[in-house]
Amino acid sequence: MAPNASPGTPGTHASSTAPVSPARPAHPRRVAVVGAGMVGLATAWFLQEHGVEVTVLDREDICAGASRGNAGWLTPGLASPLPEPAVLRFGLRAVFDPASPVYVPPSTDPGLLRFLAGFVRHSTPGRWRRGMAALVPLNRLALPAFDLLAAGGVAARTLPAASFLAAFRTAAERRGLITELHHLRVAGQPVEHEVLDGGQARAVEPALSERIGAAVLLQGQRYLDPGRFVHALAEAVRGRGGTILPGTAVGALRDRGGRVELFTGDGDAEDFDAVVLAGGVHLGDLARRFGVRSVVQAGRGYSFDVAVRRPPAGPVYFPAQRVACTPLGDRLRVAGMMEFRRPGAPLDGRRVRAVAEAARPLLEGADLDDRRNVWVGSRPCTPDGLPLVGATRSPRVFVAGGHGMWGMTLGPATGRLLAEAVATGRPPAVLAPFDPLR
């Protein structure tokens, strides 16, 4: 199958002119992708566009990690680095409050402490602006990448968010989002929006309660059912001849010069021309020996589904409470929390109750006591808020991850760009700020 044209800004070519490394084939024939979430499967699909034979391995299952229970928003207009001064101030106030939407438990874990130190270091206006400048070109490619998947036969839809409301109790509470939208516009990422009062917001979305006194109607965004979409993407990869191996942990990788030897947890070994590590919060377990030193910290999010008398027409966001609501069929997914904790920690019922209680006074007709599909998942966060995408010290081992809250939104664009880098040996210039060795 012929590769897609290189993505980039209009009128430019996104690929660098760096020569292909003589240490690796210009066009690898067989590539393994470790991780069967949105990022890994999108990378596999776009590799197939370049005629590459792919094998996807996951220690658990398709869509078992952060891809499964998230809110399913496709909001490149809002995608920005997590570390920024306002979030830092909020986080510091919340350190000792387990019910807070942002929670950092007291810990002596060296990895968490290193992550937090880096997070603090990057939470300045200047570093946020530099991070935003890096993300803007990637964000512009986000929705077109979903359109390419749809045109290529992926049988799940993305839905236009005709009404995407950010709702607040007061106009004063809304000022923070208005300021954020201003900063995004200055950074080159304008978001079309309309400022509403409470009555106007309820006219658009009757599911909002009388407590809502102000809102912002965001335009040009989309959403999807994350589980359905990622499984459809997996079926598309399989349908084009790809192999997917759930329940297959990767124990080690060895660069043998011209090939990569991949060892599964049971000791079996297989050779590939290249390997892409897209295992979410577990990415660093294999990438560290190839020079990737950035901490990939679990920023755990919680969600559940509830019955609603009348599902909202589109996503609803309560920024002050950090609660996201998404209509999925006849139910509403309610998601929230940023809990910096080890990924294997058990689900904490206090967090679930905190999300429910935060949403309760703001929604009409939602049965927040009948919670189903209660879930906790680990978003892979980096100290500077930017993903890790590109080659490691080995020209045959690549990394794709660390998107934080934006893995669903940016997964296909990341996969498209990285597939080009792997298949051609020439990384698109858009990826330069996301160098895993930075």
C-alpha cells in the first residue's frame, strides 16, 4: 500500500532532510508495536499504510489501559502542557486532601519525587509557552488523522460536538478558562467559542442544573466512545494482515545490529526490523536501557457510567471541579481526578465518590448513585507535559507515549508521524520537540 503524503503545515514538507542511518534498513519489513491502546494501534495502522508487516503485543488486552475508561474527548483546541502555574498552585493546595480533583499522596517513592521536581521546574509561564509552541503543530494534525482512519476503513465514528459546554457556577469562576483560551490563541491555537450566561447554557443543554450561572460553548471539537473506537482500530489492523497478541508481556529487547530481538515474558524470542514502545505508563520499563531517562508517571483518572433522564447532546465539562461528562448511548460517562500514584494501586472508592459528589449539584436527571463500569486508569505523564515520540539511542527502537490527558486526541496523529519516521528513516520535523532522549 502506498504511504500517505508527509504531514506538515500547509505548503511545507514535514520531513527532515537528515540522511537515513546506515545502521538500519531504510524500509523495515517487520515491526513490533508494544502496547494495544490508541497510540500503539494507530502507529500499527499507519505503519501498514507504508507496507510494513506489524505485530502488536500487550501485557493485558486491547484497550486495557488509559484508552478504555477515559472521557473520549477529541479536543485538540484545548490540548496544552499539564505543568503550568495555575495547575501547580492548585496541586500544592490539594496535596493533603484525598478528595481533591488533583491529588499527590505523601510518598518517598524516588520516581514520583523526581517527576514532581521536574513538574515544578516546568510550571512557569515561559516553559508553558515553549511547550505550547511544540504542541500546536501536532494538535493541528489531530482531527485530520482521525479522518484518514475513517477513510481507510476503521469502522467506528468520531462524533462532532455540536454542543460542547464548559459550565460554571459563577462568571467569576469562568475567568480562568477565558484566560486559558486567550493564552491558547496567543500561542497560535485559537478556539472558537461563545460566552453564555446560565439561562443560555440551559437552553443549549437542559441537563445542566440551576446552579450553573455561566458557561463557554466550545466549537470545532469532537468526541467518541473510546472502547468501541480502539477495538474497531484493532479490527482494522487485523483485517489488513496485522497480528495482535493480547496477554503477551515483553520482558526484554536486544539490539543485535540490523535487527531487534524481542523476548516475551515466557522467554520466547523473535526478531524484528524495528520495535515501537507504546506501552503507556510502562513505557520506561523497556525504553530506559535505550537512553530514555524522562520519568513516565501515572496520572490516574477515575470514571463511571450512570443513567440519565435525558443524555446531553454533547460533552459537558465542569472545569472548577475537573469533571468531564460524555454521552455514550443512553448513559453518561463521568470522569475526573488526577492522582499521581503508582499504576498498580487499587481503585480508591473515595475518589469515585468525590467525582460523583462534585457533579451531583451541577447535573439534572443523572442517577449518580447507580454507578456502573467503575474504572481507574493511568495516564502516562511526563515532567514537561510533552509526549516522548521518536527514536532512542538505537535506530531500531522507537518510543510513542507520555501524552498525559491527550493520548486519545493525539494518538492517531502521533502514529501517523512516527510511522513515517520508522518506515523512511526520516523523522518529520513536527516530532523534533518530542525527542525521547531530551
